[in-house]
Amino acid sequence: MERRGRQRKIIHCDCDSFYASVEERDDPSLVGQPLAVGGSPNARGVVATCNYAARNLGVHSAMPMSRALKIIPWLIVVPTNMEKYRAASKSVHQVFKEYTSLIEPLSLDEAFLDVTDSDHLGGSATLIAREIRQKVKERVGITISAGIAPNKFLAKIASDWNKPDGEFTIAPSEVQQFILNLPVDKIFGVGKVTAEKLKKLNIFTCGDLQGLKELDLTARFGKFGETLFKLCRGIDERELSVERKRKSLSTERTFSKDLMDINLCLEKLDPLIIDLRERLLKLSPAPSIKALTIKIKFSDFTQTTVSRQAQEIDSSVFHELLKKGVTRKNTPIRLLGVGVELRDALSKTTDDRQESLNL
């Protein structure tokens, strides 16, 4: 898609191990040591962010901190300091604003920038991204990776290509060749279930997916089939959402084995609540909660939700909502989710791990 006769130029900027990088900046003795930022292992805390030294040894974000310490007994654990991270994020976004006013913040540590109409550095999106990365390193003291492409879908993929502290450009003339060998699970919204369905059809790459007609895809995947048809060809017509407001935030988990009793459900619920709390803290500006919600999907794929008005995340309320929900059907449970309804806050995207794909 072109705007005013000009090819779109989108940059996706993503700070590398943001929380951990800020901690390393403030305490250089941490550099090179396996480091995790998050909750206490004694209070069922989870890893919010870890540096690459920890990742290379098997630790990852959203992992229970107790498990991370079993993998790396000498792991350095630092509690989150949101005030410090918000200040660093503000400094990073000040750099972005020097190049464009069209910025879609996704969280404290990542954003889309539309530089289509920017005259900086001769209008070169690649050079702009490179200069942004250098300024962030000099002014904020952390590294940032960038993806440059003609649309949001490809830019986000590209930013992960040369992490950490790297960049990758997909020029318009390179899109067709690049997309052919891209694994289908790189497409937004393609989770394990959809990927498994595609695998059974011998579809592993976007090139494979291009062999299916749009009618076939919609027949198998509903409206999401239209999205698959476009994205597997590198087509993404979404504009940046500069002022969009988020209405909710949630996280959920599908279990490999159905949960058979309420005690097991309660045990699995607590890590989800912790994860939701961590995700809420990452939003900027901090949103106001108006309700808590539980989502339950039963083994027969029917589902129910239970909500209650609340102003903060309260584990006891979630527990009560769960107990109420499970009584609605005497069937094992395959998925649990927790969420919050928000009043007024700038949106990151839609749900916790999936970006809006209404193309």
C-alpha cells in the first residue's frame, strides 16, 4: 500500500531485554552474568525479562522464577523497578519523536514508526533506524533492534532477525522472495493449534500457504483465512494506530492434559494472574481497571466467562470467579484465562500476545 504516491516505510523498534538492559546499565557488574528481572521465587514470581546470558542457558520470560533458578542456580534475580523502566522508555520515545509523529507504542520497550514522509537522511528508513539505534545507545545507555519494511507485519518480523543490537531491512523488491520461506508460525495469530492444522495439510512455510485459495482458507479458518491469505503474501494494509485505546488485557493457557478438579485449576491459575499483573505493569500510561474476568474452555470446546467489577488485580477474586465458572459444567477443563477490563488507556495492541489483524 502506498500513501500519497509514496511507498510506505515502517520501522519496528524493539529494545533488547529491556528491563535487564536497564539494570545492566545502572550496575555494570551485571553485564555478562545470567540475569533475570521479575518476582520472587518464594512468592511464585515469574521472569519478566532476562538477558541473553540467561536465555542462552534456557531461561525465558514468563517462566516461573523458581524454575529459572533450578536451570541456573547462580542466576542473578533483580526485582522489577517500573518507575526506572518508564523513565528509560520515555527517553527512548523522545528519540523516536525526532524523526516522526506517527508512532504506535506497543509497550514500554517497542513501537512502530511510520517514516514514509520523513525527509531525514534523504528519506532512507534504514539510515533513520540506524541513527535511532545509535542515539538510544548514547543517550539511554541500552541497545535497540530495528526492522525496516513496507508494512507492520514484515517490520515486526525483521526486528527480530538480527537481535540483539541489530537491524534488518526488507525492501519492497525483496518481499516476495523473503516471504516464501518464512515459517507459517511467524504469522500473527498462528498459534500451536493453527500451525498443527496447517502441518497436517503439509503447509510449513508462507510459500506453501500461497498454494491455497482464499476460499479454501476461509472455509477452514473462517475470517482469519482472509488474514492468512494476505499475510502469507506479505500484504498488510494496516495503518499505525497512534491514538487507539485499549479496552482489555488478558492472558490464557491451553493445557496439554485436561484439568480434572478445582484444586488443580486453582494451582494453574496463579501463574496466569502473576503474568497478567506483569503485563499490566508494562503498559504506558498505567491504565485503570474496572473489572476482572475469568475465561474457561471445557474439554468439549464450549466456554464460559465470569466477570466482576474491581479496581485492582486480586487473586482471591479470580479464585472466586473460577469456582463459580467451573460449576456451570461438570466437564474437564482444557483452557484457563484471566483478564481485566480497562477504563481509559492508550492501547498496546489487542490481546496479550496477539496483534490486531483486521486487515
